[in-house]
Amino acid sequence: MKKRLLALALAALSLLTQTCLAAPAEETPEVLRVGFFAFSGYHVIDAQGHRSGYGYEFLQRLAIQGGWSYEYVGYDGSYAQALDLLRQGEVDVVTSVSKTPEREEEFLFSQQPIGVNSTILTVKAGNQAVVEGDYATYDGITIGMLEGNSKNDNFARFAQERGFTYHPVYFAGQEALTAALQAGEVDAAVTGSLRLLEDEWLLESFDASPFYICTRKDRTELMERIDTAINEMDLHDPNWRDALHAAYYATDQSGSVILNANERAFLAEREASGEPLRLLFNPDRAPYCYFQDGQAQGILPAIFDALAQRLGLRYEYIRAKDRTDYYALREAGAADVVLDFTADYYLAEEEGYKITVPYFHTTFARLTLDGFTGTPARLAVMERAEAINDYIASRYPPEALVTYPDTAACAQAVLDGEVDATILYAHNAEWYAQRDVRNRLNSVAFGETSLSYAVGDGVPGGRWLLSLLDKGADSFSEAELDTIVSREIDAGRENRVSLLAFLYQNPGYSVLGVALVLLLLFALAMLAVRTRNQRRLKEKIAQATGELEKKTQELTAALQAADAANRAKTTFLNNMSHDIRTPMNAIIGYTALTTTHLDDRERALDYLGKIAQASDHLLSLINDVLDMSRIESGKVTINERPENLADILQSLRNIIQSDIHAKRMELFIDTVDVTDEEVYCDKLRLDQILLNLTSNAIKFTPAGGTVSVRVTQRPAQAPDRGVYEFRVSDTGIGMSREFAKTVFDPFTREQTSTVSGIQGTGLGMAITKNIVDMMGGTIAVESAPGK
């Protein structure tokens, strides 16, 4: 059970400094020369000089762990030329190198691969002459290949094993090969998978092999550092290779469907038979799927309409009268295809269906009367809604559930006050909220839950139909699906023209009508109460006099508040003027120095770095002031959501790790007696608290010191509440007992920045204290000079 993070006992040890410590001199990072050959999706430099690509991003991640920088060499050359530069000692490393016995004789390779490269066969998009998997159509084709590419040998073996011949044409570079494929000079292209596919169809992918970063044989120390850096990358993010591949090589073939010979034969047979596919869906799922004026409407039919057009399928809809009729028709096998099958293989198998990969995803949402808060005591549920009801059953007791026949009845039960809420599919709930002309309903989606729709194939032995539907579903991009969803939701809103709906939708006319009625009533009332006008006039004068006195008092109080605010502003400016002038003077001074030394690049870069440091410090001052302002104005609220304490601590580690490494410090994060990691809390504010405390610990602890964060679960008063102590300690230089009493006051620092050498607004701990108070917790400090 998730526990609510109610009380925080925060012990921040050695938060501030007492004396000025000299920072260790920063070492100039080693510069590695990289063979940076141009390759689409891997090494890219655009017209503005911006670098990107799989290989480039890998190098940046490696540099974070290795502590070096790069010089990029050989972009105008080829991959083979980059290896020659490595042999000649003109570069230090080359990436994307496959191991071969010959290369291992002359190069050192990283212990771990940095990616996987497959041999791929592609054709120009729209080329239906070469059919995927039909090797008779491959026989005798002209294939473009790159000179000296190891993938050529892989494809030769592939062709021999599958019994077809081909005519190779060799090209010096990828750009020339791609141009020849698009111009029709070759029928297909054989390359590695490390490139972007544009206007191409992927037919084959095989012989996946790892690739590595390599250096010369005499650079053993460098390779040891590279191996250590890659191990660190694997430790922090084991999936970084997949993430880079998805970012730079995800093949987008949306809008196109590549069919094999069997699938084409199936389509031809269906067309020759003249029989359309019979489609079925639940009409009780607007705006996902429903009927209007006898026509199929909604998101799912719109997706299938586009899919069928791409595949050339003929179809017709079987109209189910309601939810009960839909399930009866589905179980009777009346349809060839069910559009809204839940992506549940067990359920499909039990009913005798095969299902495609999921093609549309949605979430659940709670529908309540506007203004409802808290936990529903009574909840409307639908018959035969397995996915939603499983979700509800895991969170609500059976006695709280009231069953209704369909979604409309559930929504009406909420409007009538029979239940507190109902849970529907997200767009379904929003649909009913929009249809209520009086705007009484409120829909709130649950982001952590989801439901996936698949297409159910009810044709016995319909292997090729299922294959077609799978490919058709995969052909839609996220942008296409978003466009369909937006269009169908907008189109599904009914045009209500009743007088009541018109008045609710046009409140201006409602106000005008009410005003006319009131004016008429007022005129009639004036005739009956003329004798009472004088008495009412005197009452109004007395009331106005009282209101005037009240306003005078309010103005006096406002004036006093303004005077207090002015004094507070003066105090703030007195506290902040020096700290703001210090970085501003640095920025102005170094800007002037930079202007006078533009011809000295090294000195100018040094000045610019100092300008950047001063600017960062000035920005931090401003951010602290704005945070404090928002807190004092009451604009900061606590938004509790389900979170995981382990994830929060890991996120903290990731953020401060680089600062820990930079100062060669030790960091310990552990938990004691934490049995409930799943909690409700405001992660953003908890992160802010922990970052403020750990940042201070790092800032005021000398190099080589230790910072530790320990989380302890304490006994709680209630079973659904959790008390957690977050203790942040360090081996820094501490503070006096007198200053510890005022450490949480705004603008307080034990010494000025000019004396301590460590700058800040003095607001960090005040902000932390305010957030802790808002979260219902406590914070204390234990410290002494030198501890």
C-alpha cells in the first residue's frame, strides 16, 4: 500500500561555512582527436556547424565519464580514411569499428561494444517488384554496395543460402549509393543498419554484429580509461545503446505497407470473391467507436478506414444495437474482424480470435460532478468491461460498486447523484463531460493506467489477414494517429440546438433574458412600493456611510501594509545590493577585458568563461529571490502524486554525481528500515529540499570529503501514513551554535560573500524551511565549527 509522506524529519549537518577555503586548481582536460567521418545518422555536421548523430552523442556521454574533450578530424573523408588516420597517428580514436582478425592485429578494441550493426537490404519506397521474402523476385537484380564494406560479404553468403543471384555495383560513399537507388540506377542497396532510411523500404535485416571504439596498440592506458568510462555508462544507464539507436535510426515507414507474395495472393483472392470483410465494434464507446445516423463513427473506425485504404481491403460494418448485442455477436463469431479487441492474448484465445499488435492506446479517467473531492463511496461500473473493472476491483471494495448496463447509464448515475463517480476510458469520460450542457461533470484522467486496443481476426486459419492487419497497424506514425484522434473528437461533438442548451452555451443571452424579466418585475414593483422609497433611501444612506467608514479603515490598513512592504523592500535591497553588484561588476569588467583582447583567443575564452560563471551565479540569486517571493505570496502549492522513494534517491544521485566527482568526494545514499517505498508526495518539492541540502553540503565541504544521505522510516500513527527521516550529513567545516539558530531566516549568512568566498542569497535554507512546513514536516540542524 502506498503511504502518504506526512512528516519529514530533516537533519542537515554542516550546511554553511565559517571560513574561506581555496578551491583546488582545475586541471585542463585531455583533448582526444577523433576520426569523425561523415555518415548519415552517425556523424553529422549541419550547415550551421551543429554536430549530432549516434557516434557524436556516444562521444559526449563518454567524455562525461572520462573527463576529456575532443578535436574532430576527417569529416570530409570516408570511414576507411579515418582508419588510415588512426594508423598514421593523426587521430587517437575511431568509433563504429567492427572486429576482424586483421584489425585486431593492429588496433586495440574496447572491451564492451558501443552498438550493433546489421546488414540490411533496402529498395526505393514504392518498389513493388522486389517482394520481401520472395527470393524469386530477388534473382538477377542489380544491387548497389559500398566499396570495401564488410556487409558485402555478409550479403553474398545470404544470397547463396537463399539461392538467388545479383549484379553488384560499387560506390565510394553512401551519398552516391543513395542517389543511385533513388534514380533507379540500381534495384536495391546493401549497407549497414547505421544510417537513416529516407524514401526507402527495408526488406531484409540479418547478421547483426557489435561494433567498438578502437585506438592504436600503443595506447593501452587510453583504452583502459575508455573501458572504465564505458563501464560507468553501463552502470548508470544500461539501455543507453538502445536509446541512441532509437533516437537516430528508428525507421519510419509510416504510410507504406510492404507486402510479401502470400499477402498479395490473399488480397487478390478476397477481391476475386467479392465478399467484404465483416467488421464489428462496441457502439457504447464514443468517441472511440459508435454509430451516428446509421454510419460508423469514431477514432477506431477512422483508423481502420485509412488502414483498409492502404491495403486495398473491402469491408462492411455489422451494426450492434448495444453493448450486450455486441458481445453476443462477437462470441457467436458473426464478424471477421473486431476493431476494439482488448490487447489480451488469453482473452482472444478463449474466444477463438487472433489479435494484432496494439494499434491504439488510451487511459482511464474518473467522471464526477464538478467540485467533488475525496474518495468515492459509491462507484458506477459497467457490465462486461473487463479491463476497467479489473482496475476498479484492485482499488475499491465490492460493496462500493453499483453495476449499470452501459457507459451512458454510468454517466447518468453520476448526474443523478446515485453514485459519486464512475471510471471510463479517458476520451469516453471527456465525451460525456462535454455533452452535459450544464457543465456539471468533471473528467480527470489517470496517467499511470493504460488500455491498448488490437484488431481481432476471427477468420479461421486467417494467417495472412492477421499479417496484413499487423503491417497496416504498424504503418501509422504517432503524428497520423494524433491527427485522427483530434479530428474525430472535434467531429463527434453534437450540435445541440435546444433552447436550454443554447442558453447554457451562450450565457450572454441568458443574462440578457434574465435582465429583461427582472426589469419588468422591477417596474411592477415600483408601482406597489412607492410609499416605502424614502425609508429605503435613508437606509441606503446609512449603509453607504458605514461602508465609507469601512473603506477608510481598509485604506488605512492598506497604507500601513504598503509602508511595511516598503521597509521590507529596503531591507531586501540592503541585503542584496552587494551580492548583485559583485557578479554584475565581474560581468562588466570581464566584458571590457574581452573586447580589448579579441585577438588573444585563449585569454578571451578565459574571460568569457568567467563571465559565464558570474552570470550563472547572478541567475541563481534571482531564482532564489523568485522562489521566496512565490512562497510568501502563497502561489506555491503541494501536489501529491504516487512516487517511489528509491527512484527519488536515484534521481538525486544522478543530479549531484558530477559535482561529487569534480571535488573527488565520497557520496553515500542508503535507507534504514524502509519497508514502504511507494508513497504519495510532491516529488518536485522533495527534490528541491534534498538538492538544497546536498548542494550546501557539497559546497561547504572541502575536496576529498564525504556527503551522506540516509532515509529512515519511523513508526507512524496511522496505517496509511508514513513518517520518514531524511538525514543529510557531511564532513564540512560547520557553523557556530549562535548562527545555527537563525540559519532558516531569509537573507542570513554567517559571513558575507566577500569574506567567505562562497556566494549566495542566504535564501536557500529559508526556502527549504517553508517547503518543509507546507509538507507538514519539521527540519532541524545539528552542527558545530569544524563538524
